[in-house]
Amino acid sequence: MMQQDGGRERINIAIDGPAGAGKSTVARKVAEQLGYVYIDTGAMYRAVTLSALRSGIDPLDGPEIASHAASLDIRLLPGEQGQKVLLNGEDVTEEIRSREVTQNVSQVAANGAVRRLLAEKQRRLADRKGVVMDGRDIGSHVLPDAELKVFLTASASERALRRYREIGDAQGVSLEQLEREIEERDRMDRERDVSPLVCASDAVVMDSTAMTIEEVCSAIVSLSRTKLAEAK
């Protein structure tokens, strides 16, 4: 059901897909173009992972990770360079993108108690509509009633190349190593017991391998406007 804000109709948009598909960049730009709120759910899991690593907690220690996550205050705020992530009041926007966090976040995201905790927070953020939310299970689990669902994907080699252009030289990692890590993370995300990476049955599948960010954003904005028109 659409809601209105000052007479303006709004819907919720869920963007799912594997690591490195460009979900966060696309979701942020789509939200900007529509005047919606962008919610990067992956950043929330990364914040939990960062805090756990700082505290010396093994990401595979399920009960300890769950207990730790429940004690954290994680907030997502708009910033000049995109979304700002606050962990217990500290700006950790850059720290959560470190290689160490990236290598451990899948284990934390596979924790059922952590997912339930963060999914509830995410649903509350979407209650008023006008939200663009990206992640692995938004359309299938977190926002199953989202009016528009997009499953954004790309080949593993293309996703590795995009990641390499972002961090390869700075973090001393090879393109081949990144591709292997992305394929392994895909496997872990698909096979986890709780809310695995899956394409919702009513999602629009979009392969961005040969598309620019601008083309992907334009397509999603067009789909959102079609959904709004259909609902009137």
C-alpha cells in the first residue's frame, strides 16, 4: 500500500544481489533522484563486524556475536559524500569498508539472531514508505511487501574488476584474489541457513555486467514510476 507525504505518493524499493554488483551505489543514486531515503543494510552488518573484531570476538562465535550486536547503537545518517554510519556515536563510515571487515562480514551476516535484530530495525525504518533499501534478502525477507523489487547482478569477473578499481592498489590485493573471494562470498551467502541470498519470485532481474551505473539507475527509476502509475 502506497503512502503519501504532503500529497506525494511513495513506495518502497528493495534492491538485492551478490557482493560487488553495485547495489549500494545504485540504491543511493536512485534514492537521490526520487527524493527517497537510502538505507544500506550491508553497512549495518559491517558495523557489527567491525565492533566484534575490535572487541576480539570470533565472528564464528554465534552466541557472543548476537549478544554483542544487541548492545550496539548503529545509526545511518545522510552525509555529504553519501550515507554516514555511526557506531555508538563514532563515525565508522570508512572503517567498515576495510579488507578485514569484508573478509568476516559474511560470517556475522549468517548469524540468525543478528539478522533478526537488524531486520526488525530495517523494517521500522521503512514503515513510512519512500525508502530504497539494498542488501541480500530485502525483497525476500526484510521487505517482502516492497512495491518494487530488483535483483541486481553481474558476472563474478566484472564484480571483481570493479572492486579492484576501488581498492586493489590501496590494499595490495590482486584481481585474481578478489575474484576468488567474491565467488566464495557468493557461495556462503547462497548457502547460509538464515535468509540466504535469493532472488524474490516477483523481482525484476537486472544484469549490470555491460551497463553503466547511470543506465542501471535510469532503469530502476523508470520502473518505480511505472509502479506508481499502476497503483493510481
